[in-house]
Amino acid sequence: MAAKTALAMACLAGVSLWADEATDSQLIDPLQPIENPTGPLATDLDFSRFNKKEGFFDPREHGEVLHFFDRFLAAQGISNEGTAADLHRLHELIEADVKLTRKIEKRVDDQYDALDKTIEKIEEAFEDQRYGKEEDEKGATAPDLDRLFELRKEIKPLKDERKRLRTFLDQEEPALDRLESALRQPENARQRIEACGFAVRTLYSLFSDRVMADHDDKDFAVGLRSGLQYANCFLGRPEINSVPYYGPFERQRSLGSWKAKQEATNLCDPAQPGRFLTDKELAKLSPVAVGDLDLSPDNPMWHTRAHMETVHPDTWSEIENYIADRVTEDLMDKKKFRKAHPEFRYDLHAARRVLFWDGVKTSATSPKIETVDALGQEWKMKWADEAVVEPFGNRLRVALGAKFCDLTYVDVGGASHLLILPGKEDRQLHPGDAMPLTVEELITVMEESTYHFNVRPFIRDSGTITAGNADTILRSLPAEGKKGYRKQDLIGRTWVSFKESMVEAKHDVLNLGGPAALFCDLTYGDRALRQAFLFSLWMEDKDNKEANFRTAWLPDFAGKPSQYIEYFHDPGFSFGGLARSAELNNLKVGDRPGGFLWLNTEKTKILGSSFQIYRPGVWSDATYSDYLAGAKHICRLSREDLAGVI
């Protein structure tokens, strides 16, 4: 035992020395050409260079994360055209980083595992002491609390470093695969352009995620520029929401070369989706014909209209099954679990019925807590006005044609989620963390949290689990639960039910990235993001910052071996009202001034009065044709479709 501990300490000393060397060395300036890097971008890049110091004259756009990302691309010799030269440069940059990151990640992972195994044994010893042993073990570890706290402190920097490195690998490796596939088929221009686009957007997502983490995932301070934009979004919203309007005759005329350059750059003929149309080809088409053009089948955000009209995908169920399959595979990979439950399949709906307190989420703007289910999978629970809006907004987006969304579920009354509060031993093992043991302590914790939220009105009932009521109270608890999450383990714990609550699946089997680029030159020509402007006006989304547009690389999802995904992450602040969400009677309707959409007096612009706190830069380039393309998705929905969403 002493030898193993000495080995772990030696490993820790090794990584500490490496970390000190990396810190003391000169960080890589992203605004200069990156040549022959000696360390991974995840650790050696100077992320502070993507923005000026926060303050009154901060030039950052309102809702933007990386202000100088386009400068980074220019410094690396990468354009937004997706040329052959761009392909080679991106491949060179990402291939070098993947090799360096793999090497360092393996070293850190080995050092992490050496400490983690010791921590697991001590935690198992406390579990055995608390719940009883499942089987006799030779050489069992003693439940040493002081040693546990010491090891947790030692492992934290390793855990953080390992997470940073793995996050980059998980996103860069599939991007690199797409670049290499494009290199093998130089004649396929669309594949080259998309591979370059996916790679650039992946880098933006990784870098912005790191910058947000360094900023504690909180919004940036409002400077002069962003403050003026915020005021303009409110006071000048009809004009700032406007797009050009073409009358019945003009909309049938050819665009011409000048207007063609203002249209999206990733448009395909639905009959020939294998390539993007050029500016010269667009110039010969009318605004209506350009609106009839569609996205590539590989667009990261939106399905094609043809796919939605002919296949009618059940995207929500696809996501549910995807998570369930991967969690099942992960759990069944453990020999002990597989032997005990040979027919097991993870069920999200069964798993979310009973959830266990894991902490208060402090980096969000609405009241929520972190929980886990009986199988150890993570869920976020929240209350208040956004709780009913998010599930509706997410389901509506996939009904419109979004390829992905967060899985959020709201339940009311007796069907609402059951929350099990921690036990006394949990508080002992996690000093300093919020661990409410009773309902009154839960109320106090939420009132003293970042949100200063009064959860009392949302509580329906509560009580203590006893041997006599456990079968009734915990009737929805999965029988396959882990040690500590079984009926006999929960006697004496407090349970709470709610009049209304929402949960969001946060399972780590999903390879999720960071914020998506909405102010980058590359994305200004994206029809999917442009038509999303109309969807935002229709749903009255107010919180359209980059941090609410997220990315993912999903292997074996929806019939494709690997695909890059972008999606809208948090529609909670939607559907009517200026200061609150879900004020449906305040939704803007009609085609008169002040309504949903209307024409200006000269009939040259389509105006809209929806207010957006954050407004992506790409929306300023939206055209009549982009609106028309978005409207076709909305008009495809029937009343039955909307009723199903609600």
C-alpha cells in the first residue's frame, strides 16, 4: 500500500513539474502564426488574446465570446472560402495538435488513474461501512476521511487538466477525420468546403468553451459597444429586425450579380445536392427561386426540407434512443453489473422519475440544481417560468427541422420528479458543498444561492423515507440502481415532490462542445443560421448569445458514422413578455405595425417588433430569400404538429 501511495505521489510530482514548465514557458499567441508548437493548444494557447481586457471600450459584440477569432484564422493563413490551401493548413494545424494532445493526455491519464484508484477504494470503504459489503474482499482499504480529503485535493488539478485535454481530443479527432476524408477526394468541392467549415467551427467551439470556463461561464460585462447594441435592440427593434422586401413582380426577377453576393453561400439545388451554387448561378435566379434552394444534407444545424417532407424524422426519439443505447453499453461494459442485470436497457423516462441531489448550479441565470439518477447519470433540475418553456421550445425546433436539441421534460402534480436529499454521511464526505438534509435546509440553500430563489411555492409534498413507506414513495426507483441508490440504502433520507419541475438530460455519453460561432466571417453565409432569425422572431427568443448555441460531434447518430452538430441550447427565455418568458398573451401577432411582421410604408422592408437581448451578427445579413426558406419550414407544420409539440 505504501509503495502504491509513493508511486502516486511521484506521478503527481511529475505532472506538477510538467505543469509548472508549461506555465513558465511562453504561451502561444493565437494572433501570430503557429509554427512547430511544443505543447497542446488546450494548455499552451494564450486564450486571453482572443479579446481585449473587459471594460468600457471592450469592442466585443453583445453576446460574442471570441472577438478576434477571424484574426486568428488570418494569422494561420486560413480563409473562410474552404479552398484547397485552407484544407491543407487546417489539416496541418489540427493533426499536429492531436498528436501533441494524445501524448500529454496519456501521461496525465496514467497519473490520474493512479490516484483515482486509491480514492475509489477509500470511497468504497465508506460505502461498505454505510450500506454493508456486497462481497468479502481481501486487503480492503480502511475508510480514512483525512486521507480521502487529501487525495481529492491532490487529484483536482490532474482532473481539470485531463478534462481539458480530452475535450480537445474528443472534438478535434472527428474534425481531423473529416479533413482527411476531404483530402482523399480533392475533386469533391462541397466535401472540402464543409470539412474546412466543420474544422474552423470546431476550433471556435473549443476556444470559446475554454474562455467561458476561465470566465466561470458567466456573461461578459457590458462595454460601450455591446451596451449601445443592447439599447438599439430594444429601441430600434423594428428597423434592426428588418430584411428587404420584394413585391410580386420584383421577387420573380433575376437577382443580378450584386444581390447574389448577399445571399447565403451554402445553397444546393434540391435536385443536385452534391454541390453548392456559385454567385454566378445565383445571379440568374429570382429571390423566390433562391428561397426554394436548400441546405446540404450535411448541414450541422438543419435538415433539408425534402428530408422533413418525405422522411418525417422523429428527432426527439432518435436522441432519446441514442443516449439510452450509449448509457446501456457503458453500464453493461462493467462485468459485475452485466452479470446482475443481463437483460438491462437504460430508460430515460424511468430513470428521471427519482433523482438525487448533487449540488447547486451556480453559473446559470435561472434557478437549477444538479442531480443524478439511480444509475449515476447526470440531470439538471429547474423550476419557475422557464421550466415549461424549454421542453416546448426544444420540441418545436426539432419539429421545424433542427437536427439536435437538449432533452428536457416538465412534469406537474403527482407525476413531478421526486428529489431525494443527501444523508448525513454525504455532508460529512463533502464539507463545504451545499448538502441540505431537510426541506427547510433545501429552501435555505436555494434562497442563499446565486439565484436567491424561493422554492417553497413549488414544493408539493415531502417526508422521510421509512421501511414502511419505501415501497410506495420509491415505487418508480429503478431496481438496477447502484449502491447508495437502492431502497434499503435510503431509509431515513428526506424526499421532496414538486407541483411543477423540469429536468434536462446531461449524460456524459454525449460528445458535446462549446459555444457556436455567430459573429465569425465563415458563418455569415450560412442559410441555416440566417433562417434561424425568422424562427427566433416567431418564437420570440430573447437570449440568442453564442453561449446558447452549442456544438457536438456525434458518432453513429441518426444513421451517420460521425457528424458535426450545432443546435440552440436554451430556449427558456421565449414566447412573449419583455422581462419574463411564457407570457403567451403578449406574443406579437398579426401583420400590422407592432405585430409579428409587417411592411414599412414604402413596402421595401419587412419589419418585426420582437426584442432580443442578444442578436447574432449573422442575422444582419439575412435576406428575403432566407426569410422565405424559414417560412416554408414554419408553414409545413400543421395544427396537429403543434398540438403534438405542446
